[in-house]
Amino acid sequence: MDWHRSAAEAAEKAIDHWVRITANMSSGAYDIDLAVGNLGEPKWPELSMLEILRIAFKDRLIDDYDHAVIRRLRGEM
């Protein structure tokens, strides 16, 4: 649960600060570092969440019930 706890803590801190998380395998949790300087507000792209997910997952996104993976799981292929 330390991975989940530290990720949640990082997300909470990221509401008001720029953060960097790094996996700390020896402690079994994320290390959280806050930015020292003022980095300003983030600049988000003018893309929908679906477009962002398509870019991030490079066509590995299951977005309908007729997707080949879903059909295979249902035994149709």
C-alpha cells in the first residue's frame, strides 16, 4: 500500500505545486520532490482527453465493444 499512499500524496501536493515522483524500490514507495523555482502554470494542449489517450497509448486503446481484444475475450475469434 506504500506505492498507492505515496502516489496519492504526490497527487495531493501536485494540486498546488509542481512535483516529480521517482520510484524508490528499496523503500517500496515513490519519492516526492517539489520544484524549487516558480515554473508557472502548466500549458495544456488543445486536445480532448480521448485524443491525449490515443497519443499516449498509440492505438492500444480499447474504445468500443467490437475491438479485436474484446471479441477475442468473448470467444468470437
